Amino acid sequence: MGALKQDKARFDTRLPLEQKQLFEKAAILGGYRNLTDFVIVTVQNKAKEIIEEREKIIASQKDKEIFFDSLVNPPKPNKDLISAKDEYNKLISK
């Protein structure tokens, strides 16, 4: 079995020499093979972190909307809820 073929894309950037040296030092100290590996891993981790946080916020906002909508526009009680209320009323009226 061969490895799956992955599409490749190129990403080029220009940066000040001082910044490149800082990144290279971090790559070496972090145990990365080279600057490219360091940049890819670091940026990928940060991208995932940002996406996960944003998705939590979106889900949280949607949850709030659902919750408050159910408070403002509650559904009519179903048979099980009515039955539970009737049983509760019997218990407390004794």
C-alpha cells in the first residue's frame, strides 16, 4: 500500500531578518527539524485553536437562542409532562 497523495500548495512570505532569526532559534530550541516544520506545526496548532474557540462561541450563542426562545415561547406540555404533574399533585395533596 502506498501513501495517500496529498495536494500541495506553496506559501511564501517575506519577513525581517531579525524575526526569521527569532523563529529559527525557537525551532532549534523546540526540537523541530527545520524552520518550515516549526512554522507549519505552530501555525496549524494556532489555527485549530482559533477555529475551535470560534465554533464554541457560535454553539454557545445558538444554545442561548434556543434556551431563551423556549422560555419566551414554551412548548405545550405533552402527555408525559401532564401525567407527571398529576402524579406530583396527588403526592403533595395527601
